[in-house]
Amino acid sequence: MKKPLQITFRDMAHSDAVEAHIREKVAKLEEFYEHIIACHVVIEQPHAHHQQGKLFRVSIDLTLHDGELLANRSAPEHHAHEDAYVAIRDAFKSLRRQLQDFVRKQRGKVKTHETPDHGKISVIRGDKDFGRIVTMDGRDIYFHRNSLVDSGFDALEIGNDVRFVEEAGEQGPQASSVRLIGKHHIVD
């Protein structure tokens, strides 16, 4: 880290043990990602006037080479946060997930989910166990009875909306994983 770690105690006494625990957590983050520029951790106990139910709040501001992450753990209904170490653990856990997502995006390893193609049944040949789908751009795609997922071939009707995965077949494009959908499930 280029700047020294800042740890602030608010509405509570300083604790060497808590500070050491926070330093360990930050060191683990630095092992995972070496481009951390600065880190500021604030631990506070805003309800110090209560005898019971004194909840800890932990905020972590992590400055990176090309971004900034913030974790703020204050769960007033979460009685586990009556323990400072649990509140610290939860805040660092949240920050680590954010950092992992940040690193994945930076490396271009973000999962994308392609939406299956959409079309309408244009031909059904029950005697030959196949049918055809006309795509939204007017192409004609073959499908076999065995390509249907979650519905029966005999229940299909011309004009039914379907989602499908297109692949290259021996005689041109064909559909696999054909799913019958209702009008209200089409999202393009």
C-alpha cells in the first residue's frame, strides 16, 4: 500500500487487539490484490449509551489504482454485530467480494449470459418428428422432436413463440434446446 493504513475508532475506546485484527484483514487483501493505494477503516459504536445491544458499525474505504471500493456494515437488527470482530469480519467479507468482482471485470472475466434466439413455430410434422421455426429476422430453422425442453412435441401449434439455441446441422442451421414460451415471457 502506498499510503499508511488509517484506522479510526469512533464513540469507543481504542483497542490494540481490534487494531491488530484489522491490520491482519488488510494484509490479506493486499496479498490478493497488490494495487491497493490506501485503506481507511472506521469502527464505531454509535449506541454507546445503551447497556445492552451496543452494535458496532464498520466502514472500509479502499482506494485502488483505478477505482475505489466502499464497504459499510451497519446492521442494526443484526445482533451478531454486538461483537466487534463479527462486524469487522462481515465488512471485510463484503469488501473482498467487491474486490474479486472488480478484479474479474478488470481482467475481462465477467460472465455474460446470452439470451437464446426467439422465433415462432412455422411448420410441425408430427408424422416425421420435426418442425421449423421462423426467426425474428425471417430465417428458417429446423428442429427435431428431441430438441424440445419442458414441453411435449404433440402440444406444439403453429404460431407458438419459442426460445432456442441455434447450431450448425448437417443440412443447415438447426435448433437445440427449444423452449415453448408465453407472450408475457419475451424479453428482447
